[in-house]
Amino acid sequence: MIKPENTNSEFELGGINHAALVCADMEKTVAFYNGVLGMPLVKSLDLPGGLGQHFFFDAGNGDCVAFFWFAEAPDGVPGISAPAAIPGIGEIVSAVGSLNHLAFHVPADEFDEYRKRLKEKGVRVGPVLNHDESPAQVSAALHPGVYVRSFYFQDPDGITLEFACWTREFTESDTVTVPRTNADRRPVLPTVS
């Protein structure tokens, strides 16, 4: 299984302990992440003072995906707090500080079978995207320039999820893009209602 493995010169990090997201309905979240995706529920608790709940699901390799259910959480806004659509289907921009999507590493030899299995479970999945260095950055066909294959889908709250598998090792040539700054952002014009 191909995965990037590089040494951190500052801290010994062992991966993601957990990513914490917010849901509207913990029962539906458990049904999806445990029932549909098969992720074991490993910890659940009620927060003090009636604030809400916090549940943790095992995502493999000791990494977890956690969810807060807050009694007074505002609704998310597609296109702001999360993308309005999934890659390959529609607009993927979301606000600074938002979670754009959460990608799960899957074995390359199970990739197509996992997509088929999600569709059989009634999950709407996007097209297979072979990410490459072409102008469109995706290819319909798998070729030596593809560095990751993926497809996207959403959970009951519209959180964009991805199943992805690396297809090649990375080299120094994969990190030559010059980072942009806040000054490079284009101003967002207010919408008229």
C-alpha cells in the first residue's frame, strides 16, 4: 500500500488522533458512519450542562473521526461552511477555516469495489477522479502521471467525504508550487437578494 512516509524534524506525530466535526442528528450519524461505512463506535458521551454529545468512530490505524452534537448548533450553509457540491459534480469552494472534505485512505485493489458497495448501500457517489498534473488536474483514465485516485460522497449532514488511494511515490518535484498568500485572494462580492 502506497502512503507518504516522511520524517518530521520538529515533532513525532503518529497520524491524526481525531478530526472533530459537527452533526445535526447523532442517531443518523451513527447509522451512517457505523452502519454504512462500518466504522466502530469507540467512545460516546454526553457533554456537561446539556451542551450536547461527543462520539468517536475508529477510522483505522488508530485514527478517529469524532462528532459533536450541540443542542444549539446553527445549521451549516452550503458554499460557506462546507462545499455546495462534491468534486466532479459541482462547486467545491468553502470558507476559510471550514472543513472542505475528509479523505479516507483505501486499498488501491479495493477502490472500485468500495465505490460499487457504497452505491449498493444507497449512497450517492461522484465519478472516479484520477488526479494528475494535466491542466484539468483529473483524467478519465489511469496513467503513470496519476498520483491519487478518488471519489467523493456526502454524509447525512452534507459533509463531503472521499475514498482515496495513492498510486505512486512522491518526489521533490511534487512540491515546487509557490504558496499563495491572503493578499492573492480575490475579493468576494456581496450577493444581492
